[in-house]
Amino acid sequence: MAEYVVFIWDDEQAWERADPATVEATMAAHQQFIARHAAVLRGGNRLYTSAASTSLRHVGDGGVSISDGAFAETKEVIGGYYLIEAPDLDEALRIAAEVPAPFGGVEVRPVLPAGQATGTG
């Protein structure tokens, strides 16, 4: 079994404009997703908004540049994630297709096991 991270991409402005019923229904849908897939979930959390993020980049002189906010200014940002275990990518995609994401979508990425030298494939 391999592990996959399912990143939940959201439009934060859409969430700010969402009516309370939509927010409540989406949170209930996440609870249902968690219950349905408890056997394969290894973790997951909702994240604070991108305004609460801090980005670090290594710079040429060996130092670190620190800036407020996400790396890229985009409409959609990572709003949460699930860590799942699945026998293959097809099954991971089937599970990820059920993640509630009314104002965005999801991205599935295999987890590179610690100590594995390459992971570009």
C-alpha cells in the first residue's frame, strides 16, 4: 500500500462569500467522507487561510528569505489535505473524487517514502 496526499484547493474569496448553509453542508460532507474512508485515512486537516502562511526560500548566499503569505498569488490555495493509503493511484483517485471541494478541486500526489533518493517520476 502506498500513501497519497490529497491537497484540497479552494478559492478563499468564494468561501468568504458563501452562505452559512453552504459552509455547514460542506463541513457535514467532510465528516461523511471521513466516516466512509476511515480505514484508509492516515491524517488530514483544514488549514488556516493563506494570509496566515509564511514562505521560506533558500537564497544564493546560503541564507533564507522569509516572506508573509503563500509562494504564489493565485485564486486557489491549499485549504486542507487528507493523507490516504491506497493500493494504487487509481484507487487513490477514486477516493479523492469524493472529497468535498465546492469552490475548487483536489490534487493527488504520491508520498515519497523517507530515504528514497528519487521521486521525479
